[in-house]
Amino acid sequence: MDKSNTSTSQNDKLSEEQALKIRELIIKSNFEISDAQIAQIVDVNKSDVFKQRKVIIQQQQQITTLQETERLHNEIPESQNQFYNIFINKQNLVKYLSNVMLYLDLDYNNQNKPNNHFQNNKDTICEAFNCNTAMVVVNNKDELVGYMIWRICGQRLEIDIAEVKEEYRGRGIFKNMIQAILDNYVDVAVLIGSILPQSQLVFERMGWVKIDQDSNNFIKTIKPISQQLSELPDGLCVAVFSKFDLLDQKKYLDYYIIKDNVNKYKLKYFKIDLDESGRLNIPIVTKFEYEGYIGIFFNKQLIKDGKAKQLFKNATYKNLLILDKQNFVMKEEWNIK
């Protein structure tokens, strides 16, 4: 029997999860997926899919009509414009995801469908909205001004996509978005982002630093990080050496070479400050090649060494070593007594 023509619910009513899934499939496919395909995927009636498709179309028509009406009949002076950062949640997901998808479609077509458009990242954007790791910015007419999506791991936050509509750029909107994120995620110590070449100068003026010359990856530290030392101190510390510490970065070097010849290389040292649970109070952030060397010392005695992936889970990231309270936990077998 064809599932698309039968009801899957005893009371013949869609659940909220089914409705959201139907709308997500419609929006992600740019309305190209058929009702029958969606009905089979979500296990609902075709009539239910048709109703949800109709709702989305009506919402988009209402948004377009409202924007045009307000532009023509209710324009507000530029000096009175206000912008609002809205974090995505279950209640506003469908509304603002629809707005962003509609904007991407229009902008993509207006620019003659360029290859490097965020339209090509629809899946990533939808996933972030569904995971509530997204925000939009709207003006006082509830018109979309910009949006941002991100991923968070421990005390680091990576901005995947941030876009402000062209007519609103240069007004500090992105800066306010960043501040809203930091107000919401109070433990974040490091921001990371892949910055387009044409925007890099602006980011540098805001205190972002390029990780290495061969990529567009930038970093900004928000909270104090452990200071690099040139000599091995007393107490507990981490020693680091990687290809980034060589003048000639093209030279081949791996963990085993360093491990057998530690005295030939000038190590970087970072003092460790732990809380009562054995977690880092102050993060450690430094450039790092994947096959680098890490040594853990206590009172100048080596108590453990290895690669980052062996000692710390999820510590290496975009040519960086980032140790924080999420991935650095003192282990009993290291025995620092």
C-alpha cells in the first residue's frame, strides 16, 4: 500500500516534529522535491505535505508583501534604524530559516548564480538552525539584516558563516553579533573563522590574527591565555614543538624525530594553572603542526609525552593547539605529587 496515501497517526494529526521535517525538506530543496517524495520520507499523507508547502508559500508571500508595503508607505529615517540579534530556537526556527533561505535564493539569482555563493551551503545552514547554533539580525520592521552560524567545542567557537546584507554593512552589525555570542556563551575563550580575502583587513582591525600565511583562517582570543615561556619553569607545564617553530616550515619533521632528539630543538613552555578538579583555568593556544611533540613536565621532570591526539582529545584545530578545561584533565597516572 502507498504510504503517501495513508495516515500514520491514529488521530490523523501531524506532530510538530513531522511538520518541521516537512518544511525543512521543502526549503532545502528550493521547493523542487515532490509531495509524494516527502510523504514517503516523513511517513505522512501527501495532503499533509501540501498543506505545509502552502503555509511556507503564504509566509514567503506575506514577508515579501510586508517588506514592499513598508518600504513604500512606512519608511523610517535612517537615524532611527535599530537592529536586533535573535538566537534561533524551536519557536522561531521555521520563520527565520524561511527568511534566510528566501534571501539566499533571491541574492543568488540577482548575482547570476555565482559559484562562491552561500546558497551552496544550504545544508550547513539548515543543520545549524536545527541545532540552535545560529542567529539572525533583523531591523525594527523585522526584515532580515544578516545571519550567523557557528560550532562550539569546549572554550573555542568557530564561526562557519556570517553574512550581513550589503546595504547594511559598515554599521557595526557583525561586531554586535560577536558580542551577543560572547554574552550568551560566557566560557568561550577563543574565536576562530575562515575569513574571505576581501574582509581580512576589517577583521585585523578588530583584533583578529591570521593563523598562517597559507590559509584564510583567523583567530581572536577573548579571555587571557597562558603566556609562552622560553625556559622550563618549576611546577606543572606543557612543552611544545612543531614544524611551525622552524624557520623553514617546508622541512619535514614529525613527532618521532623530535622525541629522539629533544635537546636539539628549542621548546615552547606553558605554565599550567589547574582548578580543584584538575582542569585548566587558563587556556593554552599556540600554532601547532599535527605531528608535533608535546611533553608534560612537573618540577622540570618529564612525566608524559606524545602527540596531541594521544594526550588530549580534540586539542588540534586548524594548525593550532588549543588546550582548555574541556580537553585537558589531569590524569592520576601522571602523578605530580
